[in-house]
Amino acid sequence: MSVKRVCQLVKLKPSAEAEYRKIHAEVWPSVLAALERAHVEDYSIHYYAPLQLLIANFKYTGSDYEADMRKVAEDPETQRWWQITDIMQETLVEGASGSGKEVPWWADTEEVFRNVHLHTPKRPWLKEATTTTSSRSFSLVTLESANPIVLLSRFTRNEFNLESKSTIGVEFATRSIDVDGKTVKAQIWDTAGQERYRAITSAYYRGAVGALLVYDIAKHATYVNVTRWLKELRDHADSNIVIMLVGNKSDLKHLRAVPTDEAKTFSTENGLSFIETSALDASNVESAFQTILTDIYRIVSSKSLEQSNNTVDLPNNSVSVGPSVDSTAQPASKCC
């Protein structure tokens, strides 16, 4: 997929198109070199609308993280990369394809995703934990008004912020846990539940091996939306995806609008596991993620065992549950 094709899809202005071409040819290698000098390894690069660059997952191996990150930020080539990214974002809407005046390119989001990701440079520098268990993404799906970004923040960073905003597009976090004596690394994508982001979020269902459907126990409307989002998963995700229904804000029992028994019954009827959590007081947050990641690991490991005639090689005692990396293909694209 050529740069020209990507630019045609989103119809960037000629100036932005020229900068896009130039940065991949001249600036991007220097950005990688700056990261390597700062002892940053094991990272993956993703784009998400509107073509914003993320260093989504990385491992720091130096001794002074803040100092090294300052060096990266001060590197003129890194600064130029950010400037070009800004130029691209500022020029996307003007004359773009699709329908609607506010974001006329939105109708083509999935196609833009696919082509931009195909064009992303190859990543021989990505030092992925390789196992016979497929490396996949664990997708955390958030529902409209549920604002489960606080749930992911509690699990991955043990933080809670009342000022957290609802997810816009896709958020990302990562954490490793121990399962059966193995280290399982989960790359967790929190996707916004709002209707206008459906084109983006559905692109992340494909390839996911697990999902959390999160609703607010004090807002019945978020529970009603579960049915729609479950259908989205059934339509776009793998048929064997592991799904857990999560009723968040269990600390608001006095405001409960969704009976626990009703949610349990729905889960049973639809083959989902179920739990209620509170990001505020951390109740059951660890348990929810530990449970679904354990289920995912065991299912994926079992499939690998069958495919390899009862032998599974787990080098370095580590399993990565995250986006797969094809050395011959380019990659495709923050919760609660």
C-alpha cells in the first residue's frame, strides 16, 4: 500500500502529503535511533484516527527514565515528527471523503485504518515475546456513559481519578500477570461506546481474544446498551472470544438501577461470565482482570497444544497477549 493511496483515502492537502512522504523517508529512522539511545526497547507503534502516532507499549532498560525521555523529547527529529503529525491532523477534515460536515471523513474510518496500518513501516526492532501461543489483543470495550477508563486505570496503574473523561476513540494500557507460573502480558484496548466511534471500535474487535462489557450499575441506559455491544462483538470478533459482563460502580448501591440478579441472568443466557466492581474502592477490579486473562491464557494455550501435537514451547517463561506482529505485513491501530 503506497503513501499516495493513504493520502487519497483521507484526502490530505498537498503540503501534508509531502510532509508525510518525507517523514517516513528521512525523519522516522532518526526517531527510532533516538529511542534506542534512550534505552527504549520492546515497543510497538500504532496509528489511530486521525492518524495520530502512539508509542503504545515499550520496555525501558536504562537507569534514569525521566532524563532519557527528556532527551527523546528534545531531539529535533522527534520534535519534527510531532509537528508533522499535527499538520496531518489539522488537514484531515478539509475536503475529506465520507459524509457529514463535522467529520466528513468518518464514514471511511475503517478503510483509513486498514490502509494506514498496512503502510506503517516494518518493525524488525520490535522484540516480541514469541510463543507457540498466538500473540493476540485483549480488547476492553466500554459502553456509552459507563466511562470505564477509571477501571482500566485502577487495574494497570492502581489509580483512580474522578476527573477522568470518557474514552475518545481508543485508549491503550498494558500489564503483566502470573498465570500457572507463566507471565501473561495483556495489551488492553479501551474502545469508546459512543455511536460516532463505532467505525473505529469495531476495527479492534477483530483479532481480540477477550472483552469486558462494562456498564454503570447506577445508570440503566448503559446496561441496555450491553445487548447492542454484545451483538457487535458476535458480528466482528472471533467466535471463541472470552467475554465478561462487568457492572462497575458497585460502591453506589444506594443508587443502583440495575439489579444484580438481572445482570447475572443475562450473563448466563448469553454465555458470559459476570462480576461487579468498583474502581473507586478497587473492589473486584483485580479479580475481574485476573479471571478473564486466566481464561484467555488457558484457552489459547489449549488450542496451541492441539495444533502442536501436545507440545507447547513457552520460551522465557512468558506469554504475550497482545497484537500479533507479522514480519511481512504492516500493523493495523486509551478506559473506564
